[in-house]
Amino acid sequence: MSHTDESPAASGGTDTGAQQRIDELEMRVAFMEDTIDSLNSQLASLTQDFSLARRAMQMMNQRLEQMQSGDAVVKDSSEETPPPHY
């Protein structure tokens, strides 16, 4: 038989077009995984910042409510004793 019908796999070669596509897809997946990790880190940081800001705002609201209800330690200026240098 003089007819040789060898496929790339049978001859030891690989289909370079398919391999290039696989390599490109693997690079894209690796890039997307890196992007997801980066976004996860940023989201965790922003979540922590948001929680701190929320707690600070709650404390300020409580303080404001205390001041408005008269429970505050701040006295009217007429009730305050003058500083020692007067």
C-alpha cells in the first residue's frame, strides 16, 4: 500500500490550530481567575469599610439623639462656669 492516510495524531504531530485555541482559552481563564480574586479582595475591603462607616454613623446618631433629648453632658452656656482666666 503506497497510500498513507496518517492523521496528525497518528504521525506524532498535533493539530496546532486546536492547541493554540486551547492555550488561548487557558490564558483567558487564568486572567479571569486573577480578576475575580482581585475583585473579591476589593469587595472584602469595601465591605469592611462600609461596616465601620455604618457603626460610626450609628454612634453619631445616638449621640445626636442624646443631645436632642437633653441627656447630653453639654450644658447651656448660661449654666457653664466661666473658665479660670476670667
